Amino acid sequence: MTIRFQDIPGSETQQWLQHAVAPRPICFASTVDEAGNVNLSPFSFFNLFSARPPIVVFSPSRRMRDNTTKHTLENILQVPECVINMVDYSMVQQTSLASCEFPKNVDEFIKAGFTREPASMVKPPMVKEAKIKLECRINEVKSLGNEGGAGNLVIAEVLCMHVDDSILDEERKMIDQRKLQLVARLGGDWYCRVDESSLFKVPKPNTQVGIGVDCLPASIRNSLLLTGNHLGMLGNVHEVPVVDPSFEDKHLQEIIQYYSVNPAEMEKELHKYAAALLSQGKINEAWQVLLTGENA
């Protein structure tokens, strides 16, 4: 299926993109106008774009139905500061409530049941219940169009960051990703939550370059049992491994003994076993199993 956006209404374009480009972190922004009136509103067009200087970007889009602008945008054009309060699972329902289009004189802190907390470097208040708060100065606002649905790119420099002690690691040197149950937006009414059941690690190539999938032996590269993820793991080693004579594995020996008279079946079983090892993150062991098949 191919969707040509020039052929469908803007509301449908928005739905397709929001379902596809996800999950999106939530910018829960507090702002003030020149008179000091506070606004609190969430935006899912948001992310980190630079570390030095520390820059985050979010976009309060023009309303699709009537092409009006959000109070957040109007406020930061008057007072170019904001606080971005990161949203975790414990506050997601209140955050959703704050997204209601209340009149300008209505305080979303009160409506959503949040507590104001003074910021240290900017005028807008922080959300006390948020476990991470980013105090920001607005460097630039760039309009992306004049039609309903058009974004307004807010480029915000993070001046300081407040982190609740409860989400720090044991050494108190960094955020423990397992303790901060961040939520993110998907399409429609869907959200997702980050917790230990959804977390996994992927070794990140740094100074050493992986050999690549193209350098894997053909029988491994063209395996019907190893997935693209499996091949990516195997190709992320820095050099092609060699058989380790000291490697011992009971199940590997059973496969060799049972299927030694049928090389095709033995390769199939070895690939199946290697796939199981890779799914457990045991890359070195999987390589040894596969090399056994290559040298059988």
C-alpha cells in the first residue's frame, strides 16, 4: 500500500504519520505570557537534537480543524522560556487531561491536579510531580507553514535539568533507565510505557567497526532460520571469529553426534541452536556453534 499525501486530507496525513513515526516522547511544556498567566500542555512532536549546546525541539502545530495556534506558542513568542516536564506512567492520565483545550484564563495545573514548583532560571513554573524537569530558553521559533496542521518548530536550549533522586542508579551518577517508566505517544489513543519488560540492550559500535552482514559466510548469510536481527548481531563483531578448541557445549555435541550422517539436517539444527543463543544475547557462543557447522 502506498499513500500519496497530496491526494488525502491533512487530518488523514496526520493519522498515518502519527501511527508510523512512533513512539514519540512527550514534551509537557509549562509557559507564561507577558501578564504571568501560566499554560501547561503536552506535545508529542518532540526530541533531543544537540548535546553541546543542549538543544531540544518541539512543535506546537496549528490546529487542523480551524488553523488557530496553541496558547503555548503564543506564550513563548511573548516570553521565550519554558519548562519541559518529562512524562512518566505515574502522571500520564493527568497529562492527557491537561491537553484539553481550556480557555486561556484556565490554569491547567489546577485542572489536571498538578503542583506548581518555582523554576530556578526561568519564569514558567515546573510540575513538581515530574521526575525530570528541563528549564529552557527559547532560541528560535520557525514556522513550517500557514495551513491547519502546520508545525512551529520551537528550538529550546536546556539551561539546567532537575532529576528526582528516586530514579538515579546505585552510584548516583546517572538515571537508571529501569526506574523511570517514561511514556510515549503512538497513533490515535495509543501510548506505550518503558519498563523492564520492554527494555533490551543492543551493543553499540563505537571506535571499532563491525565486519558487516556481507562478510558472513554464505551459508550463514542465506540461512532460512537466522533472522535479520540475528545476522546484524553476528555482523557486529570486529573480526571474523575462529574456532575455539576449548569451547564445550553439551547440546552442540549432541547435534553433531545425532546428525553427523546428514549434513543438511545438522546445519539446520546448528542454525536453530545458534538462533536460540543469539536471542539470549550469547553472540560468542552462537558464532562457535555456527563455525562448527562451517567446518563439519
